Amino acid sequence: MSDELFADREKGFEAKFKLDQEQEFRAQARRNRLFGLWVAGLLGKAGEEAEAYAKTVVAADLQKPGHDDVMEKVARDLAEAGRSRAEAELRAEYERLLAVARQQIALEAAKG
């Protein structure tokens, strides 16, 4: 394989990796918003109030590495409202919504 062909192939892989990383970041942010809307529903919030709450969940994910900050926030919010949920239930919904968000991002990219 010539050096030029190898370099082109390497650039292609780098571009794909960058696109995949961007899409995953978007999917995780979307998942956090969807999760925030789901929790907002558990808290009895709707409409603009639910959207505002979802934004606080998205922002919570930026507090520290990983997703524990999101889980801590929603668990605390639910407990304060007297609507606690098991951590396993919260994490299961969080994972389910990541799959939903990835699918939505992929559909948007295909239309794109």
C-alpha cells in the first residue's frame, strides 16, 4: 500500500472517529434531557417547568466525570419530593434512554 493511500485511509479513520465521538456526545446530552423529562414527570412537572428541570439534569452531567452526578441529583430531587425510586430503576431508564437518544441521532444524521 502506498504512503499516500495509507495516509488517505488514516485520515478517513480519523474523520469517522471524530464523527462517532461527536454523535456519542450529542446522544449522551440528548439522553440526559430525555431522562430529565422522565424524572420531571415523576415529580409532577409538565411543559416549560419540565423542560427547565431537564436542563438542570443536562447541566448536572457537567459537574464531574461520569454519570454519578446525574444519578445523585435526580435521586436527591425525587427523595425531597417524597417520590423516591430505586437506583436500579433510575439506571435502567437512563440506559434505555441512551439507546433511544442514539437512535434519534442516527435518524437525524441519515436525514441530514
